[in-house]
Amino acid sequence: MKRIVHFLFILLIVPTGSVFAQNTDDVVDAIVTEATENSQLERLAHQLTDVIGPRLVGTPQMQHAHDWAVSQFNEWGISAENQQYGEWRGWERGITHIDLLLPRVVSLEGQQLAWSPSTPEGGINASLDIIPQVANQEEFEAWLETIEGKIILISQPQITGRPDYNWEEFATEESFEKMREERNIQSEAWRQNLENTGYLRSMNQTLEEAGAAGLIQSRWSNGFGVNKIFSANTENIPVVDLALEDYGMLYRMVEYGDEPEVHMNAQSRDLGMVPTFNTIATIPGTEKPDEYIVLSAHYDSWDGGTGATDNATGSITMMEAARILKEVYPNPKRTIIVGLWGGEEQGLNGSSAFVQDNPEIVNNMQALFNQDNGTGRVVRISGQGFLHAYEFLGRWLQAVPRDITQHIETTFPGTPGGGGSDYASFVSAGAPGFSLSSLSWSYWNYTWHTNRDTYDKIVFDDVRNNAILTAILTYMASEDPETFPRDKAVLPINPRSGEQMEWPTPRTPNRSGGN
């Protein structure tokens, strides 16, 4: 049965007997002091986001990040290595310049998508066109014969550049409803027109085969100045994402017959297949070295911004927690592992490969703590369907200062996560992995996979909170005289299907991808 428990009740219900050594309070105080007085978070974030930059799998920046992490752990006296789990298409981003030449001259805001092919050296000049309104595939194919050498605008133009919260604050109720209705009508008409073309699921490839010189999209993220930046799916022509404002301007110019012309220079390098890695750091255990606590975060990112909140914040949380523990708790009872996973954005590949390759660790794991979803302080922890999660997590959380636990809502026993982040790779294998889920800070529209996921969006007080929480949970899990039992709760009925939920099955990692 699902229960939501606030920590005021946990502190009252869970026995507070002398389960652990009497110096627990001293160790916790030392963790808090080290985290607040000697924090390395700002420096780590700067190096990882400003200097190394985004960490798209298969790029030199991803390799640089792995090598830097190993070096940093070694400086702290923590053994670390990069463990190869596969290979991926290598690619390196170069410059992107998009300029309007006619009917006036102005530079536009945009960037090529990940793994986009280059323009020829020096770029291209081209006129623009938009996908026409068609009744059927034959009409669309007739238009295809006219696009050779043109750059095609492929996204639906937005009816407004203001997010809904801005309309809710300032618009009349009637105006807001009118805008939403018009937006829904336009979205449905756009979808229907794409279906009419007969090429809904292969539009980019079809335009490329018809001779388009390049494609421009705008994947708005429903906030001021933010677009989602993912990957191109063309073989030889570039795909560029433009800011909503510039994209809308170009689209209107085509519609009104202004005959716009742009210059596009998008440079990149294809590097062939390159190895992919997880960075693994280890603080050996003394009394139970063959039992493990894993500090988990995915290390890769998309490359529209610098991957600050997805997931440099999670990565530096785990690095900082390990640094603190090495300083104040250098001889843990159980072995502490830090896993900075590669390839999460392509399907949890790094962590699922680790699970597949290291059964002796997974089968003897005391706990895993994963942080992924943004810069905010941890506000939710689920028991992930483990029957005794309440007993163990409740006991460990007792040691965490009240100013941290007061924000946390727990769900016990919870249900197992089947995806979303790397803890799911372990949970699906029956190992106790827990997601330290964060406060939003407008994560989903402003920083998740966007061009604005940068250092300045990090809230360091919240990240420090999370490093302290992680370090204390790790210490308590290491010191616990009992081993976390793997008993699974009876899962509830899925309200959508009406059938009982099943425990997720381990996924198979993609060890050779990107082609």
C-alpha cells in the first residue's frame, strides 16, 4: 500500500536507539562543516560547464570530462578510472552562423543540431521556403521538385512567443482562452497537413533527397528564449535550430512573399566511431569491502547549452560528496563507488552496461543514490517498491539535519522506476537504487535539454544541500549493521490498464550506436 510520509512523522516513528556508533553526530557535523566551509562546488561546476563545456556522447568534450574527473578524484586521494562500455559515433561541433541577407541584413540566433553535417567551407547562401498546404501526397511531391538549393523551414510557427504563465498574469481571461483555442486549431492543422504529405515520419530525409540545401527548425521550450536542442537526422545537409523570434520572422517573410535569403555557415567534424566510458571512482571498504554504496549521476549531456542542470549538478553533487567522505570518513565499512555514467541521454547505456558487466557489485549493493533532475534541493524520495525501504531509509535519514529533511516527502514502499534516469538500471536488476528527486526551478521548460542550460542557472545553496544529504546517507548506509533486504512489495494496479504493475526488466545497453 502506498504511503506518503513527511519527515516530521519519520522522526517520531522510527526508533532512535543507538544503532550506529556513538560518533555519528560528530561525523555528521564534520560533513556539514566540510561542505559549507570548504565547498568545491563552484569550482567544479565552472570547470565542467564553462571550460569543458557540454558533454555529448562521442565528442572530444565528453572524453575531456572523463579524463578531468579521474584527475580530480586522484587529487583527492580517491582511486578512479574510465571503464569502456562501448562505442559511439564521434562528432565535434564547430561554429554556427546564420545571417539574414535579404530583405535586410541581421545576424540570427541559432545553432546546428547534434551530429549535424557541415555546410561547405565558408557556408552557403540560399533562399527559403516553407512546407506548403497540400491535400495529398501528389501535391506535396510536385512541390518537392521546386526546392533544390533552398533552405526549408520545417517547424510549425508559434502563435505567440510568450509562455502561458505570462498570459495568465497579464491577459484577460477571454484573450488567453482565445489564444489557446487558436493555438490548438493551428497545431491540429499543422499535424494534419504533415499527414497529407505522406512523409510525416521521414520529412527531413525526404527534403534532403529532393535537394534541399539545409533545414531550419525551431523547437520552442515554452519559455522566454529557450529551445530544445537535440540531434539532426540528415546524412549530408545541415539542420539548424533558430530562436522562436527569428524563426517566426523568417516564416512570415516567406508567407508574405518578401523573398528572404540567408547565409548559413555550420561547421562540424565527423570523427568515426569512438570509445564510450563510465568514470568509476572507489573508496574501499574496511569491514565489508564486498558490499557497496553507489553514488550515481549521468555525466553526459545534450549540447545546446553546457549541460549545467542536466546533469553537471548531479555529477558535482556526487563528486563533492565523495570528496567530503574521503576527508571525514576515509575508512568506510562498506566500499563506496562513484559512477559518472556515459550515454544516459541515449537510453541509460552507461549505467545499464555497468549493471550487465558487474553482477558482483549489483548483487551486493547496500544502496544507490542517484541525482539527475536539475539544480534544486531534494524534495522527494521513493522507496522504489522495496518492501523494507521505509525502515532503512527512515533510519538513515534520521541523521540528516532537520533543515534538509523538512523539505523532503517520501513515498513508501513506492513503485519501481523503469526509466528516466540511471537508478532505474539498478532497480530493474533488483538492486536498491533511489532517486534523490529535486525541486523544479522551472527545469522542464527552461533548462532541460535547452540552449539555456548553463552555469548561471545553478542554485549552489540547493546543490550544497544535496551534497550534504548524499554524504550523510552514504555514511549511514555504510555504517548500518544490517544489509538492505531485496524483498519487493506487491505492486498496485495500474489505473490506466487495470492490470497489476510488474517489476521492470533490465534493459539491454546499446554498445555501438549513433550511426
